[in-house]
Amino acid sequence: MMLIQIIRKFNLLILTLFVLSILSFSLVYLFPGDPLVNLTGLKDVSPETRQYLLELHGFDGSYIYQYWLYLNNLVEGQWGLSFSSDKPLWEEISQTLPASMELSAYALLLSLIIGVPAGFLAGFQHYKQSDYSLLAASVIGYSMPVFWLSLIMILVFSLQLGWFPLSGRISLLFDIPHQTGFTFIDIFLSDFEFKDAAAMSALQHLILPTLSLTIVTASIIFRITRRSVIDVMASQYILTAYTRGLSSLQVVFRHGVRNALIPIIPIFGMQFAVLLTNAMIVEVIFSWPGIGNWLIQAIYQRDYPAIRAGMLAVSTIVIIVTVCTDLFAKLLNPALTGERRAQI
Amino acid sequence: MALLDIKNLTLEINGSTGWIKALDKVNLRIEEGEIRALVGESGSGKSLIVRAVVGAIPENWRLTADRLTWKGRDLLKISQSERRKIMRSEIAVIFQNPVASLDPSSTLGEQLIESIPGHILKGKWFWQRSKHKQQIAIKLLHKVGIKDHKKYLKAYPNQIADDIGQKFLIACALVSSPQLLIADDPTRGMEITTKIQILKLLSQLNKTRNLSILFVSHDLLAISSMANKMTVLYCGQTVEDGKMEQLRKRPLHPYTKALLDSAPSFRKDLPPKSPLSTLDGTIPTLQHLPIGCRLGPRCPRAQRECVKVPELRYVQDHFYSCHFPLIREKE
């Protein structure tokens, strides 16, 4: 049963990725301009090279043959060149994507740490003052636009109070070689002399963008959790557990928490997509060298190969995260294991 | 002394149009060893009475009563923990829709074992105690007629049938050998064969353990086969209360009569293909309750006096609340 679930989710992942790769391949033709240029990113090539490239990418064959070669190139990491920088796209993406993932992961983690306990608190205190005040706070947090919030944060904490740096990922004083793309791991791996100072600087740079993302996401997670807790606590089995003479604490911890969490974990996974979109905006404002910033620059400059590759990379990440959380929630739910009773 | 004694229980719900009396001066008494049926249409407040007794009333509802006592102790005045103690050891409840009454994410065994109170366990060490818990659980399952305990103790609620679920809940209820079992429509939506099994189990428990049962249902056939006494509820008001045979033979309240007439199995003289008798209209919604006797607009015998709530009257131990009871026809 467990294995079937895993295989099923894996199938879903493969199929979705397949459709995505078809979409990204069709963009080669759908974007304006020469398909060969859109695919390789090489402009102004000599006729001989052009002939060679046409053959290399199978432009003399059918679309299906071209798609097959495209898939092979994707797997080998030959995603073409960027118009604007003339660098390989794979290299650019592998530098920018970890920065975005780092930002989103910290924001998601912080949102979970704030949102879930607050949601439980409000759910258990339903109809009471603390519930209403937390709910009011979440409405405020939920309705603030991310870009506006980031700008206000910069205005207050960077410009007026001067507590945090304005932009970037780490102070320019520190020259940390790029290895994994995750700042803290890179700092740890480097043989740099002042690791503490570098980590401190990275942390300071991280706080404002993470906070701007967290406020919105935590409000959403809070609201989802609260609703789920209220629904579970009003359910028949909680009432029955009380009538069986269990104490409130026993009821809440043995029957409340797990049942409230099971349905909402996949929803948290879905929130990751929203979070990544918000992260793109935040990256632009904080000049965070992430994929969102990079992609928006590519869109400004009509860098078609970059748009194609960036779209593919971002959507792949989103799909993998969604499917994984889905699978995780399924595995966490013990009621799904073992034989099931047929329903009429 | 009565086990459970309820006098003038009123439950108000804060609706959009102000406070609504969902239960209006309800009276109910359960003696030791009797099976009392609580009968009424859906929405008449049967389940609310159950919730009031077990204390599962949301904080935004208002509960008042002249008397709500369990063996002489006022349930409204004692503390939460004392009340929980009573619920744990003396009163047990089973609900309609048994599968929904079980936590979907833990096994039946876990749920049965956690309701075993600590003081009845033998052994000093936790392994001895947990072994004893297992033994108690298995014994209880056998008692309620679940033979395949190995399979069901490990099952999750979504894997079991309704009747197994209800038997299992009865097993949970019997853990602490209670004196009163409140069964809130335990056979709703069950097939006739499983229903009979559950009803037989309940009457057997009543005889062998001297267990009092408050049987809440609208299934008159099931009730008449097992109950000694009956309380009829309409729209949150008790309309009649008395011994089962007396009520069946000669109902005093027009509603009780209509209720009994509406069940074809009670009318042997009913010719085939004749229309079944019903009261006109439907049970009013909580927002549009009539004043006075709530049956008023639907009652075939209603007169001007019915806008006042009738006093509770009685003939021997047969209580009714009506200005124009069916008794007058005989005079």
C-alpha cells in the first residue's frame, strides 16, 4: 500500500515533468524570432556553424526527433546560452536557483514555526479574545502586498534605523567562492579566515527579505491551521473522546493535533508556489541574486532562452516540492495503510 | 432515588435573531435498571438533551435547569474534573454514526485501551499493566460480540463496518462498568439484522448488569421492543411521559397519538393501500418557534388557550402537558 502510494506519486511527477518539457520545447517555436537562435542562444553565427547547429539539433528531422535531442540536451545540462550574458544557462541557473530556494526555505520554515502554533492556539481558544486578536493580526498580515511591505521594511529598518543592510546577499567585503549556492554552507566549506563575520553578515542580509515573505505566508498558514483545528475540535470523535472521560489535554494531544495536521500538510506544499512567486518580487526589491531577479531581468531584455530555461527550472522545483509534501502527508496518515473497507 | 433527574431544563442558543430556546423546560427521570426511551422527530432536541447531560455544551450556549442531578449531585454546580470523573466511571454515551465517533487516525485498540481507567488495572509495572489492558480489551470485545479481536484491535475506523463500530463503542462504554448508558440513536441507518443485534445486546446488558439505558431514537418499533418507559419530545418541549404500555394503549397528548399512528406497524387494523396518517405541516425551524404549546399550529385539537404553555399534569405516574388531552373524550 505504501509502495503503491510512492509509485503513484512518482508517476505523477514524471508525467508532469514530461508535459513541462514539451511546453518548454514548444516555446522554442512560439517565441518570436529564429527557433534555432531561441534554442541555442547563439546569435550572428557563420553559415557553416549555422548549418552544423541545424544538424546537431535535428532541425532537418521531425519535431519529435528535435524534441528527443532537446530532452537529451536538457539531461546533459546543455540548456543553451543566455542572450544577455553569453554564459551557459545551466551555470547561471545553478547559481541563482539555490539563492531563491534558500530564501524560500527559510521563509517557509519561519512561517511554519509561527503560523502552526498560533493556528493551534487560536483554534483551541475559538470564540475567545485571543482568537479574535490573532485573527485580526492575520488579516492585516494577509492583506499587505509583499512589494510594499518590503519597501516599508527597507525604509524603516535600513534607511532610518540602519539596523540591517539594504540589499544583496552578503557584504561585498567577503569573497566566498561559489560551491553549493547556499550561503551558509558555502561559508562553512570555504577556507575563509573570518567565517563568523561572514556568517553574521549573511544572516543580517537574510533577515529583511525573509521577514517580508514570512509575514504573508505565516498569516496564510495560520488561517489554514486555525480552520482545520476548529473543524477537528467540533467533530464527533472529539466529543466522543470527551464523553469517554478523557481530560482536555489527552483529547487535544492524542486526537486533536494529528487529525488537524493531516489534511493541511498538502496545502502547505501548495503554499510553496505562492511563496516562490512572492520571493521573486522580494528578490527584485532587495537585489537578491536569486532566480526570480534573474528571470525578471531576462523578461525585460527579451532573453528568450533564459525565459524558457528559467520557467522550466522554477516549475520543476514547485512540482517536486508539491508532490513530495503530498506523499509525505499520505505516508503520515496511518488510516490509509492496510486494507480498506469498500464504500457503497 | 432516581439516577438522573432533570427538571425544567432550558437550553438557549444565541442565534442571529437573539436567544432561541432550543429546549424549553424539559423533564426527564431515569430510575435504576430501567430502559427509558426518549422519542421525537429529528430536530426536536433529543441530542441536545444528551449533550446537556454529558456536558458537551459550547460556551456560547446558555443552560439553565431547576434540577440536573446525577444521584443527587448537581451536575451544573460541580467542577469540570469531578464531572469528568462521573463521565469516566458512571455514565457512558454512545452516538449515532459510530464510525464518525472514532478518531480516524488511531486504531480501535488504542482508543479502547485509553478509555480504561488506571485504577482497575492490576500489576505494578507498566508492562504488567499494559498486558492487563490488552486482556481487558479483548474480554470486552468478546462480551459485545466481536469475535475476531486480533483483526479489529489493529483496524482503523475507516476499515470497519457500522455495526462493528457501534459494538466497539458499546465496548468502550462498558470499560468502566457504568450505571447509565446513554444511547443516542445507536441504530440509525443500520440494516435490520445488525440493528437487531445491537438492540439485543443493549437489552441483554440491561438485564445482566442492571444497566440503566436512556435510549434516544425515533425508531418506535425498536423502542417498543425494549423500553419500559417513554418520554415524548416535540420541538424542545416534553409533551408526554409515562410507562411504555400505558402510552401505547392510551396516549393522552395529541402529538403522541399522531406519532404512534404514523407508525404503520402499530396499527394492525390499517387496511392495505390506505393513506398513512400524518400531522399537517412540518416541525418549525428554530427561528420560527410558535409561542405557548409549540405543537399549536399543527395540533388538531388546538384552541385559544394553547398560546399559553400548558402546565405539567399527571394521572398516576403518567405525565402530560396539554390543555385538551385526549382523556376528555371519555368523559
